Amino acid sequence: MGFSRNSCTISLDPQPPAQTHVKIDDFRVKFQSLLYKMIWGFAAPRRRRRSSGEDGPEAADSGGKNSEYNKAWLLADSGGGFGGAEEPHSSFRFSLCSEVELESMADTYTSYSSAATVLMVNLDNGFSDSKSAEMKWRRIESLERSISPLAHSLIRFSYSQIRSATGNFSKGRVLGRGALSCVFSGRLGFMRATTVAIKRLDKEDNESSKAFCRELMIASSLHNQHIVPLVGFCIDSEEGLFLVYRYVSGGSLDRFLHGKKRGGALSWSVRYKVAVGIAEAIEYLHNGTERCVVHRDIKPSNILLSSKKMPKLCDFGLASWTPAPSIPFLCTTVKGTFGYLAPEYFQHGKVSDKTDVYAFGVVLLELITGRKPIESKIGLGEQNLVLWAKPLLQQGCLEKLLDQRPKFVEKNFTRINRMVEAAASCIKNDDSTRADMKEILAILRGEEELQRGLISKKKAILAGNSNVIDYFNPQLKRTKSEMKSHFALAMMGVEFEDDTYKPV
């Protein structure tokens, strides 16, 4: 038997003759009696069971704490307050409300006549609780089926192991927080010798199961030296979902560039090493797996450095599969970090491998300039890193671009130019003209320079001129002497490690 929260009315047309009042009154009494028996028969057994204490002290305590919300009350209004005490009762109105709502209406009901009837029945919510538990188990079963093809390649941890490893999720173990997750450091294995990073997904989020399944399936399929490997997982119906990654001890790139270690801790050689390593990782995601993976959240805080400054890409919470590189798909919800979002993604929800290319270009600019993508405390026109850097890249103004904190040595000249050229190719607004990661990696490795050098040499021989200027680099259309001039300006006031430095 159920009642809608909306009012429902049973109308009986009153008979005008006075002699019919007795019959109508008898009918009203019989109807109320029948209704009372039906509702009492439905609710009474649960009331007796709860009062007898069969559920034990825990159930009684739980019920007491949530009494205002675990009870529903059936309101039966005979309508006497609307028609007067002398009128025969011609209608009944039923509605469901909470005890709190009933108390808020107390003033209204006290103004009713004595003929008004309010019937309160406790409706236990045990059925809804059991149904909620059943739905939760169904989601867990569906999740287990989804990950079963890959689960054998990972270690499955129990919740007690996860809790023990993190010191019962101690605040001191927190490595980082996301919108719907929190990452803890922990120790697992024999003698707790293995340090891991444990990602705990928000168990209250309705999308957590889907996000967990997607991240587990993508991360477990990746095997690259510049990608943090997934070790295992934990599924607990009550406590939630956990992903266990290998721990990287050196901290994030963001911490080195913009955090406490800011101040030139990363040399140009390390910055170049990070640029090439992460480019290799992204190129692997796009072209090195069976299905193209778009990371969608490439930024310094998701780039970890080992103790030897080996870069590793992490956090695949927003990663998605695409049919193939450069084949876009549309997202109804734009997710990511402001400052790294490609124009076509931010404006139109268009996602492809070029989305990662743009974000990597912003990371390159951070490595080159030492600045954050968005800085509100500096002058107008310089707050957005990309908008500020683009004109300087086009004009070749290296002196305004370079971070002045790292010490400079001669061999860094070529590496810095490669990073600048790669950044300019990454941050183009039009994704159709933006380079892909194969091209970007070739620029960073110097393969593009070698190719352009061979082409220039052939053209010089054909033209009979060994001093042909290379016009095949649209980002750096400068002669060798111009490059020396710009470089000299860029290095003004910079401390050199080698006093015998001479521009090449």
C-alpha cells in the first residue's frame, strides 16, 4: 500500500436532505474504521518489532539519531477545518510528510475544528535501506565484471591492508588532492618495504565507479618508463574504491618550478630531460598502444620526478580512449585545469590527441620561462602565459622569455632553441595546423634540425651557393648571425659556469 506525497481526494457528494445525514455519518465512521485497520495492519508489526528491541542497541541508537528523517507520517484530513463543524464530512485528503514538516504545520491544524482528524503512522524505511544495499551490490558486481579481463595482471588488496598502509588515512600521509579523489603515501608488502601511492576515490560520487573502471583499464594497459605504473587496486562495498600506484620519491615538477624549491633548483639540462621524457610518454599514449589514449590533464603537478630527475607522467583520472590519433570526439562536460585547456576543447568540447599537444606546449613554456600559466598578481597583458609568450616567440625575443635563474652552459643553447621551437608548434590555436607528438618529439631530439640541414645542403649544392639560408623553419626565420645577436641579448646578466664560453 503506498501513498503519493501529493494530495489525493476521495469525494462523496453530500445529499441536501437532512434525513440523509445519519447515513453519511455512518458511512464516514465505517470508512475511517476500515482505513485505520488497513494502515495499522501495515505499520503495527514493524512498530512492535522495533519497540521490543530485537534489532539490538545499535539499531536503536541509529534509529534515535535519525528519527526525524527515518519516519514518515500519514496525514488524514477530514476537511472539517474548511467547511465548518456542522457540515457533514464529505471528503478525505491524504498526504505523506515528515515529522518535521508536520510540526511546522501545527499552527494550521490547531486552528481546525474538533471534527478534523489527523492520523499519524510510523512507516519504517527498512525497505528503502535494503533496496539501496541491493543496488550498491549490483554496482559492485557490474564493476567486477568490467575489470575482470585485467584484474589478473594486478594485485588485489583488502581494505584492511589499505587502511593499515596509510595509517588509517592519516593527514600526514596525504600527497595530493583532486576534485573527486585524495592520494596517500603508504607501505605494503613484506616488512612494509614497498612504498606506494594510494588513490582513494570519493565514495559519495555517483560517477566514481565509472571513473575507477576507466582509469584502471587504461592505466593497467600502459607500460613505459616515463609513466607511473599501476600496481593494484581495492574494491570495498562500504569504504569505496582504491587504486595503488608505484611511489615516485622526487616530488612533482610543479613543486620544483613554482613551489618551495623555486629558485633555480632545476638546471637547463634537467628541464630539457623532463621535456623529452614527457614528450616520449605522450607520444607513447597516442601511438604506442592498441588504442590512442588522450590524457586530458597534462600539467606540472601530474609530472613526477624520481631521485635521479627521471620524469614520469601520472594521474589518468580524466584519460579517455579515442578511435585513432587526430580523430576527435565531443565531450558534453569540459574537465581539466584552466590554463592548459586547448581552445577547441574549452570552447567546443572537442577532444583529440591535439588536446594533449596544446597542454604540453604550456608545460614547455613553464620550463622555459619559470612562470605559471595564469598569474593574477602581475601586470595586465602578462597574466596569461600563452598570450604573453606568443608574440615573443614570433619575434624571437629570447631575452624576455628565458628564466634567468638557472645557470647557463654552452651546450644549453641548442636545447633551449629546441624547446622554444617545440612550444611554438604546440600552442597554435588551430588544432589542424598544430603539430602532433611525433613531430614535437622530433624537434626536441634534434631530428628536425638534421632533416632541415640535409635539405639545406642539397639546395645549396643545386644553387651553387653553400651559404643558403634555411627557410624551412617557420618559427625561427633568422640567420645564424641574428641567432647569435638574440642569444647574446638573452644571456645578458646571466651567470656562466664556464668562463671560456664562446657563442657558436
